[in-house]
Amino acid sequence: MKISILASNIERLINRVIILLNRSNFSLIYLNISYAKKPYIMRYTLEVKCTEVSIDKIAKQIEKHLGIISILYY
Amino acid sequence: MNIKKYKGSEILVKNLLIERVEYLFGYPGGAIMSVSDSLDRHAGHICHILTRHEQGAIHAAQGYARVSGKVGVCISTSGPGATNLITGLADALIDSTPIICITGQVSYNLLGTDAFQETNILDISFPVTKWNVQIPRAQDICQTIRKSFFIARSGRPGPVLIDITKDAQLQEAIFEEILFHKVSYFRSCPKVEVNKIEEAAILINAAKRPLILVGQGVILAEAEEELKALSEKANIPIASTLLGIRDNNHPLFVGMIGMHGHYAPNVLTNQCDILIAIGMRFDDRVTGNINIYAIQAQIIHLEIEACEIGKNIPCDVPVLGDCKKTLPLLTERVQENIRQEWISDFITIQKQEEKIGQKDLYTKKESLTMGEIIQWINQYKNKNAVMVTDVGQHQMIASRYFYFSSSKSQITSGGLGTMGFSLPAAMGAKFGARYRQIICVIGDGGFQMTFQELGILLKNNLPIKIVLLNNGFLGMVRQWQELFFKRRYAFSALLNPDFIRLAQAYNISGKKIEKRKKIPEAVKEMFDCNTAYLLEIIVEREYNVFPMITIGTYGDEIRLY
Ligand SMILES: Cc1ncc(C[n+]2csc(CCOP(=O)(O)OP(=O)(O)O)c2C)c(N)n1
């Protein structure tokens, strides 16, 4: 599954995202962090091994964290 | 113009005062000394309670928060002081307790050098905090402290850790009062969707056998009256989780659900047609096997956190939002109803349960049961007493038999099941509710995890009542060994010290009781005493808590004996 997250540029926010993925033993295949078009906004692009049902639950948990603007997965 | 500047630690304390922090629990050390010093300078307005271990400090802050509804605050130094907070953070996160932990940190330029007492507490505490942050400069203190309090108490409350470097405590900066109503990119409380409430009301109005399950969410939202209004209007029985609301004076409260819960609500969960879950999260100790849990029922879930909906149990109608707001909207839309038959089902099963209770409360055996002691406590306690329990058999028995008659009356470690929680939490609770009686029910195992906190009583006269139910075992572990491990009591028997002499060493009066006829007098004496008191009661060694829903690999059924 691919996950695309828009987030404000808070330090260590990516840690929270990865910890949530780790907790459910999703293996991370790819991770990229880059500036998005707007200032102070970052884009995380991830690819993980997991099922659609499980990503659905984790996405909601990621979304509630302070600094996460939006999350998409496909 | 000359703008006055203050030391970072001074600014920190000023912010705590603005947040109306009256008590904080802590332990000093090298990296937090400047803050301790500033706190001492403001001793008339803010009271620093010295615990004997940082775990004690955080549990005390939790007890304070749970009983008062305010944010609990604790402080500790860097390194070992910070790591000692982890258990409490995990406990507060899973039990949604609003607390702020302030930890010292080595100076900014020493970060990453393995400096003395440096530990990377931010990365360690990520999974166990709602939010955490480091303050490396004094000028950031005002903003960060106010923001942290806002986050800790908003939405579903939780613990926030603030790590403040030594140099930030010493630098000078300007103090400014910042107001916080909103943090950007933070969904603290979802918007209420009225169409979902209407959908829920239609289901409830058509239901013959609806059941409400409440969790701690209703207490945190202070929505008890709103809950009762809904239940009374439509005559819907209310069952509660371990941390939920209980009111023994109210006929519609039918007891506790879960592994060791009351029999009637547990049995009838599997017969109801609509399950209205409010501020609870379908923990596995509540549901047992989710494949057979309430599969006949449609589920309405009132929740503040979107990720809890459908997490464990599929939900038919999600009602997101603060239940203080959603409950009245729902009550407006449900019709009055009598539901005589459904209510009488509860009464019938409750009668059957009383028979099980006979064994606990009126035993014919010589040895004492935990249940009969709770019964005597009910007899002599104040009406609005707060019961703080530890973790184990006594916790389940106390929650089952304690007579609840006012709100915020039970404090216990629910989600994490932290042994050693209760003694410091009881002390914190006494600071949070000076005029309520605090009863700490604790096992011989849990007592020995944090009894160093009796030291708090040396300086502070806190008349808390400690009831130590001594069975000479880690009782809950022994019960499982008896049931599932062929009675091999591996490492669960305890060789205990003389608890009464231990209490005496801390100037605490106490008594040890072994005979049934001595109990009433001893319990009365404990409550009459106007200082702290330890009542140790020797109870049956190999007693089992039933009914019990055995879960998972052990099969799924309610065992009555
Ligand atoms: C910190 C911690 N360690 C271990 C456990 C596992 N545990 C759960 S209940 C229990 C026994 C508790 O014994 P005791 O305090 O004597 O209470 P009793 O069950 O006898 O009432 C243990 C060891 C726990 N919950 N918490």
C-alpha cells in the first residue's frame, strides 16, 4: 500500500507515524520526506506491506496526531 | 522602555500559576534544580509534594486528575528521573488522564553527547504520550506550556511530556500571557453530525431491548446528568465498564460488564437488540471473544475519537463528538418508553446472581473473603467516599461490591493494569478532593510495589484509609495458575513483611485482623481515626473471583464457580 501524508513541519512528527506503523508490524518498504508546495508543509510518501483493512485503522490513528493535515492511501 | 526579563524556570512557574496549578508532585535532581528553586520561591501559591519515586509522582498526579477533573502535574529530573515516569505515562494514555510531566534535560549543546544523566526521553516516550515536546530556549516556554495544557485536556484527554533543557531554565526571557483556544492541525473534538443522531434515534425508538454501555468518556465529559436523562426517558438500562459510571442508588444502573463483571449485563449483552456504547472503546477485557460478542445487536457508538469507531467491533451508527453535546440531542429525539419486560429480565438474572454473591458475602468458611470486607466498608464509609483500588483480585471484588453513590468515586488502573498504582494515586486523590474520604483497597503484592510513598504522609497529614487485603499470594496470578496451569503456583506465593510494623515506621496507625467477628469494629475504628490508617486483613489464601468470562484460547463461557 502507498500512503501519502501532508503534515506541518513539526520536528519528529515522522517518528509518531512510523511508531504507529511499527506497532502493527507493517514493514516499511519506502519512505520519502519532502517539502510540499506551501511553506511549512511537508509531504511524507510511504510504501508499506499490509492489508487494506489494517491500514484503514492505522490511518485513523495517524490522522488524530497534532500536525497531520491529511492522509491518503491506495 | 525596559521590559522585565525573568529566568526560564521562573517563567515556567508563572505559567503553571496561570493554569491554576495548586499541587504538583515531583522529585528533584540536577537537570531540574532551577525549576525546583523557582517553585520553592512561590511556595505560598503552588505546593510541590515530594514523593519518594518518580513513578509515585506520576501516579499521584493521575489520582489528582481523576478525582478533580483538572490536569495533574508532575516534575522530575533528566535521565533516570524521566525514565521512571514511563509506566505512569502509558497508564495515563490508555486511561485518558490529562497530565503534564515536566522533565529536566541536559543543556542544549550537550544533547547527543552521552552527557551525565542524558536520556532521549522524547523518543522513548513517543508511544506513551498524547504529545511531547522539548523546550530548548527560554523564549519558547510560555507558548509551549500553554499549548501543552490545552492539548492534555482537550478532546480525549491524555499525558503530555515537556522536556526542558537546563540552559532554557537558566536563560532570561520575557514573560507573556498567551491564550490558547485552538492549535492548528489538531483535531481535538470532531463536529457533531445531526443526521447520525437521527439515525441512532430511529434505531433506539424501534428497539425492544436496548442496552447502554458507558465508559470513562462520560465522566471525562462531565455528562452524567445527560446520560441519566437519556436512560430515564426511554427506560434503557445502563451497564458500565470498570472505569465507567456507577450509581447504586439508581434503578437503571445494572452493574459492571467484562471479564469479572456482573452476571446480568454480561449475559444480556448477548440478548439486546441495540447496543449504545458511550465513551468506551470495547477493550478485550470487556468483549471477550469478539467473534461472538453481541453479534445479534446493532451498535451505536458515541465517541470523541474517530479511530475508536470500528476498531474492535463493527459499528452500525457512529456518532462522533463530545457526548456532553451529542447526548442531549439524542435524548430529544428518542421517545418515552416503558420496556417493562426487558427491565424485568435484568431483575430476574440479578436474583440468580445474588446466589453467587452469597458465597462471597456470607461465606460459611472460617477464612475471610474479600467481598465481606467491602460489604463492611460500605456499612461505615461516607456516602461520597472515593475508592482507589490497585490491580488484582481485590480490584475486581471491590468494583463489584462497592456501593457507589456519587460521581468520580472510583479510581483504578484500568487499561494498563498497573500494580502499585493505587497507593500514590490515593495520596494524589486526597490532594484533589480534600473533603472526600479516600479509601485505598490494595493487595499484598501491589502494596509492595510502591509503599515507599507512605513517606508522603510523614510531611502531609492525609487521612487516607488503606485496606490491605492480604492473601499471601499474587492472587490473580494464582487464580489463573489454578484454572489454566494445573495449580502450579509458579512464583506467585509471597513471603511478606510485618505490614503493621512497616506502617508504624512511618507513624501510621494500623491493625491486623484475622477473625470475622473483629472486622466491623476494626473498620469502624479505621474510619473514626482522623489520620492515615492501615487496616491489614488476612483473607482466604486460595480464593477465586467468579463469575469469570474465560477468554481466547481458554474457551468462551461465563464460569460461575
Ligand atoms: C506492574 C505489574 N506487574 C505484574 C502484573 C501482573 N499481575 C496482575 S494481578 C497480579 C497479582 C496481584 O496480587 P496482589 O497485589 O496481592 O492482589 P490480589 O490479586 O491478591 O488481590 C499480578 C502480578 C501487573 N498487573 N502489574
